[in-house]
Amino acid sequence: MNTRQCLICSASLEPFISFGQMPIANGFLTPADYSSEYFFELQAGFCGSCYMVQLIEQPRREKMFHENYAFFSSTSTRMAKHFETLAELVKARYLKASDPLVVELGSNDGILLGHFARSGIRHVGVEPSANVAQVAREKGICTISRFFDEDLAQQIVTDHGQADVILAANVMCHIPYLHSVLDGFGKLLKSDGVIIFEDPYLGDIVEKISYDQIYDEHAFYFSVASLSFLFAKHGFEIVDVRPQSVHGGSMRYFVARTGVHPVDPSVGAQLAKEDQLGLRDSGTYVTLRHNVERSRDELLALLKRLRQEGKRVVGYGATSKSTTVTNYCGLTAELVEFISDTTPIKQGKFSPGVHIPVRPYEEFRAHYPDYGLLFAWNHSGEVMAKELDFRDKGGKWISYVPSVQILE
Ligand code: SAH
Ligand code: TMP
Ligand code: ZN
């Protein structure tokens, strides 16, 4: 899909950054696949009319979400804890009806929905990537392996009835056809039901210059301002917002049919913060581009200097986000020896585009490098706690969010 028109309101977009030709962020591959590797132009734009920041071109969804999808949610213990806490909140507050139904979009390997399945609560997961969906099914989680849209919403209503709660973590921002999704929510949600979803937050991207959140899967970069416009078009309103520290800064939104639930003061307060940050001003994104270009130049210069000094640098975490950084900054295997990752499906493969080898974590441990390049910076707390020995033995971390630096 390639459009210069806003996917939400059809106004003309103002492109503000191009990262050049980019591969599929989760497209870890073997050399046999190099010649057929898919590239597209990764470019983001701002809509001055509804304030939505979005990709200008997004690969077809089947290129990203399929039976070899490489992202397994349960690889992070921190995310497992995060979703356990969310499940407790939902159970305590929103499942008062008898025999309630919970529907989740992008349920992946069942990291969140499992908490409802194990409590005997009726649930349906919608997960188009067949391999991760199968892992969830093996855990006893009812999973439909399809893309959510209005038609599927109707089918779920026919088969299971309406939902008390609709959950969606790190998936709403993946779906370019949000109008169909919200029409689906209109059919699927009970009259007093609640939609709870969370995604990386635009305010954090601007503040932290975390440009690596921009990659193929993330069609949108949400703010309360842009989402308020979108939901209003479909008879919904945001009734509460709660910032989350996961994924480098996310926002959790609580949404209901307009006028049904009281609107918490957090919504107005966050809108005021967004205006202070300039999220509705196109100049903010021009400044962001300048900051991103500076960050790229500094990281490349640092890694070139370390190579000249004969230092070993190994990437830590073959994250989807790292694909933007490695390709945009031109980080090849000459600068980054390999990327250490705990996910079996990524090990033995090569990173998208720049083809840095991805190796099992045990190789990082067996022969510590001089520097660990923290691609999984959003999990830095978990990583630092786990890697005390690396530091004790003289290892240093390189981070590039919010600025390029060697962590002493
Ligand atoms: N909710 C999990 C997974 C996020 S990754 C977590 O927060 O960790 C995004 C997931 O959404 C992927 O598993 C992908 O296959 C799925 N997905 C992508 N498009 C979708 C759509 N239209 N409907 C439902 N799920 C979708
Ligand atoms: P994410 O940032 O998209 O959650 O992806 C995290 C990736 O980093 C995933 O492939 C697993 C990997 N990882 C490690 O290899 N070691 C770690 O300690 C952590 C936290 C993640
Ligand atoms: Zn718009």
C-alpha cells in the first residue's frame, strides 16, 4: 500500500522522514533467501488535519504476518509480568456480567489470553500468524488464525455472542484498515463493554528520539489527540489513559461507546501534555528528523572508531526495532560481529537487509565482547540485572536511546 493520503481522514500527509529502502523488520533470513529479499521505502508522514503520524508505504500484511512470524511474545519475562497484571485488572474491574466473553486481537502465543483461559473465562484470540497461533492453541487457548476486520467481528458475534472486553496489545498500530476494525468493534462490543489497548506512544518517540519504533509493522504512531478523532468517527470515546513503561514507552487506552462511561481526568491531562510536546505541530516532526539524523551519524562514528581500535561489538537482542537502526545507519557485520538472541527461530539466521549473523545467547556468554550494542534497549532493566557478570568482566554497553552513549 502506498499513499500520500491520511489513512484516517484522507487529507494530504506531510512526509517528514525517510529511512530509505528497508526490509521486513522481522524478516530474519538465510543466505538462500538474500536474492529474493523484499524492500520498500520506509517513510513517515504527519497529518495536519487529524494529527495521525503514519507510514506512507506499508508492505502487504501477508509479507509480515504469516506461518514463520518471528516474534513470540512470551520470550520476555517482563512482558509476561506486565500482561499478568493487566489480566488481573480486567478480571477485577470489567468481568462483572455472568459468563463474560473476552476477545483479544493479536493474541500471539497466548501471553495475555492464557490468564483468562486458565481461569475458565470464555475467550477468543484472533491471531493471523499461524505458527504463534498454534503455540497458543497448544496451551488450550481458543484462537482463530485470521486477520481481524469487520467481517470477522460479525462471525465472532454469531459464534460466541458480544464481548464484555476487547483487548489489543501492540496490534492496533499494526492495522492500516482501522475503520474496518472499529466498525467491527461496533458490532462486537456489548453496549457497556470496554476496549483496552496499548501501543508504543508517539510522545515517547518524540521525547526519546526512539526512531527505531518506526518500522514496517507499525503503520501508526498514536497520540490521544489523533485517536480521539478516530474513535469519535465511530461512536466511541477514550475514557481513560495510562502511560506504560514497556516497549520503550507505551500508552494504554480505555475506550467505550460515547456517553456510557465517565471520562477520567487523565484524558484531558494527557491532551494538554501532548500540546506542550507539540504533537499537533508539523514543526515538531521536522525537529525529530534532525535529531534522528544526528543520532545516526553519532552511532556510525562511534562504531567505526571502535572497529579501528580493534574492539569487538556484539548486538544484544535481534529486535524488530533493530532492523531500522542497522539499515538506516549502515551497520554491517564489519561493525557488529553478530547479534545475540534467545529466540530459537532467529538463531542461525541473518538480520534483515544488512545480514548480520544472529547467534544463540550462549555465544555471547561464552566469549564476552568488549561492547554490547543494546538493541533491546526497551528491556534494559531486565538485561542489566541479568548481565552483571558481563560488566564485572569489563564489558560495556552502547545505547542510542535517548542519545548515543557508552553506559559507564
Ligand atoms: N499482543 C502481543 C503480540 C504483539 S505483535 C504482544 O503485545 O506481545 C502483533 C501481533 O498482531 C502479531 O502476532 C500479528 O500476527 C498480529 N496481527 C497483525 N495484524 C492483525 C490483525 N489484523 N488482526 C489480529 N492480529 C493481527
Ligand atoms: P522486543 O523488543 O520486540 O520485545 O524483542 C526482544 C528481542 O530481544 C527478542 O528477540 C528476544 C531478545 N532478547 C534477548 O535475546 N535477550 C534478552 O534478555 C531480552 C530481554 C530480549
Ligand atoms: Zn488525517
